[in-house]
Amino acid sequence: MSGVVNANVVLAVAANLIPQAIAIGAYAARYAGVTTRRIATAISLFSLLVTASRLAALFMTPSLGALADGTANAALRDHRSVVTPEALHIFDLQMRIIIAAGSVGIILGALILPMFLAGFTRGIASFERRGSIPAALSRLLDPSVIVWLFGHLRPRRFSLGDFPIARVPRTLLVFNVVLFAVYSVGVVASYYASVIDLGARTTASGLSGLVNGIGTVAFALFIDPNTALIVDQTVRDERPRQDVAAMIFWLIVTAFIGTLVAQLILYPAAEYIAAVAHVWPHGKL
């Protein structure tokens, strides 16, 4: 494993694990909005945390680029037009470790979800008092608040019966798997493609949107509207609060499944991007 794990792999793992945990923790904002009946404020805080997680994920890109450059440059120094099978195998393992970090991040996010829920509930009240997000966030620097938040990490028993899957739309769960599968693999697959086709590596590294675009469509058409509808119906007392808890639980489960599916589609996605990237440098459009 010494040839597989290096500083860039460790950095990429951290830059994938932490944002995934934050993204899962952001689900708590919807439940906090239901309990406080402050949906608009909760959605605003949800968007803030998701934006923060996506910005954090940007730190993964330079590490992926460095790993791809190292593999490609080694082949070019040996006057090879393709990467050796041995080097490609090592690079493949590195990419899969980075994707697996996302799976671990989802589990971590699920474990600390009660802390996020407590933080969102308190944050909504703090924002209403202060009228400023920065002022409300500054309370997180208070040691007493930090201790209070960590106090919510006590293990709690639950059963699947507490989260009836029948109360959650099947399309929502299916497309959530698709969303996390393609988002987990999109950027990684583009750099993988740059190693598969050295002649089009710069073009390939910029084509993650060919995969991520599928997730964007799934989120806009099927995931966001359905989750918003369930939350709105709950606030109007047309659904029990348990439905929102069930939705969050199964979104986490399907998110984890999506990261496992990402392992299966990594190489096909990379080949797909490499094939498209190959068209541009050779003037075949």
C-alpha cells in the first residue's frame, strides 16, 4: 500500500470525507424547520451548509490533479503514449479509496446528525434574535455551546419501524441513489479519464459535468421538489412529523448506496469521458 497511499491521497480522502459528512448533517435543517415551524429560515441554513460543503470539496481537485499528473508524467518520461497497466492499477486503487472516503463520510454524518439537529434548532432561534447569520454562527465559538452540542451525540436506540419506507416516494429514493453515485464519481472519473487518454488529458479533466449533469437534473426534477413537498405537508399538519424523520433516514441510506454504486460505475464513467474528450483534440466534431 506504500505505493498507493501518499500525501495527495490523504488530502483527497479528507477533502471528500468531511464535505460528505457535512452534506448529510445538513439534512437536519429540514427537520429543524418542521419542529420550529420556520421552514424558510431552515432552508436558508441548509443552503448555507451545503454551499460550505461544496466549497470544502474543492480542495479535493488539486490532489486529484497531482495524482493524475504524476501517473501521466511517469508514462511520458518513459516515452510511452499510454500508462502501464501497473501504474493504472495503482491509480485505480487511489481513486477508489477516495470514493470510499465519501461512504465513510456519510456514515460519520449520520452518526453526528443529532448534533446537527440541535445546532440548527438553536441556530434558527439565534438568527431570529440577532437578525444576522454571522452573529448567529459566532455563537459556535462559545465553549459552552460546543459542549452543549457534543452532549447530543449520545447513542440512541431505534428500529426500522420508526422510519416507514412506505411513507417516502420511491422516485425520491431511486434518484437520490443516482445523485450520490454520479456526484461521487464525476470529478474523480474526469481525472481518471485524463490518465486513460494522455493525448486528451487536459480536456478530459474538465469534463466532469458530463457525469455530474445527470445528478443536477435528478436533484432539480425529482429530489428537491419531493423533499420540499413532504416538509410543507408536515408543517401544514397533513403528514405526521415521523414522515420527515423517515425521509431523512432513507435519504441517508440511499446516499450511502449511491457511493457504493459509484465504485461500480467509476471505470465506465472514465471511459465515457475519455471517449468524449478524444473527439476534441483530433478535430472530429
